[in-house]
Amino acid sequence: MPTTVVLPGARRIWLEVIQGVVLEASSSSVAVIKQGRDQSQLVGGTAIRRPGRISSEIVSIHKVWIREGDGQESAYDLSDFPVDSRPGHSLALVYGAAEGVEQGQFFGARNITTGKYNFDDSIHCDRLAPFGLYLAPRFYRKRVKWGLIVGAVAGLVGLLFGGDFSIFVGGVILGFVFSLPVMVVQGVIKQIQGQRLVPELNRRASELLLSKSRSDGELKL
């Protein structure tokens, strides 16, 4: 049964815990190659395209297979919140999402046998979205739309007071231009607000993991 927590700003988030015995745990590292954007440069009046810089990054991948209390076996990716474990250990994972979102996101785990735990402290943008802590869908598109509407209304007012059609066009353009900095500032503020709630979300999830593991005890292989 999901547990609902309320974060500052009346953000309601449901959380649920999956607990089981580790059947297999694996850790590996892979090199991810990235290439930056190509850049154009004028040399002697001739445009020369220079390929973007190539860089590499070592990414650690942590996966576990666990058997839950009902006998179901499932694999989970703990790369964003790795917790050391080995076969036979009891492991609890927490996932959740904003109220009304059906598909939850895993973001924390606790090794009940060792007492070690870990959470995704940063939770990048695509992982924040299901919790309602990132920008709403079509956030920028809606603000541009409202900017155009406000500009169109201002243009219509100008027409009513004896202006010509250029006043209307100018109002629409100004509404669009003024909406750009407004939506950028609003977007940055909302992203910062959402990111600041991540520690509180992790704290609530940690309390839930502790209560569940204490009440359920350790499962047997």
C-alpha cells in the first residue's frame, strides 16, 4: 500500500517499498564517448567547420537481481544510488511519483543486512519530472502562448483607440519578446525549488525504508 508524503508547497508524493533477497549483484565500469558540437570559423573569408571535441567519461553500472516475498524475481539498476550487497543480503528499494502519476521512479535503496543505504541526491531532470519537482509538460510552450495572447489583446486595444493593423502586429511581437525572459526566469526558479526539495524527499523515503524493514524483518533465501 503506497504511503503519501506532503513536501513543502503542498506537493503530494506517493512512496512504496520493494523488499527482497539479493540473488545476484554486479558492478562494472564502461567508458562513454562524447563529442561536442561542431563549430564554424571564418579563415580568410572561408567558412571552415571544425569538429567538436571528443571526451570520455567512466560510468559505473550497478545491477541487482532480487527475489521478493511472493517469489517474484526482478532486476534493478542501482547505478544512480549504488549500495554494496551480495547474494543472501536483504535489500529494500523505494520508489514513487507525484500524486496522480502511475509510473513511479526508483531513487533509493537500503541493505537491511548491513544497514548501508544510499539515495540519488541530485536526481537529474528526467528523474525529477515524475515527482512533480521539475517543469510541467509544455511549460515553455504555454508561457509563449500566454505572451502572444497578452500581446494580441494589447494590439486589439490599440486598434480600438484608432490604431492601424501594424499596432496589432507590434503588440503580438512585443508579447512574444517579453514572454521569453519571463519564462526563462520562471523555469530557473521552478527547477531550483524542485532540486531543493530532493533532500527532504530522500529523508522521508529513508524513514519509510527504516519503518518497513523493521516491521517486515529480513526475508529468507
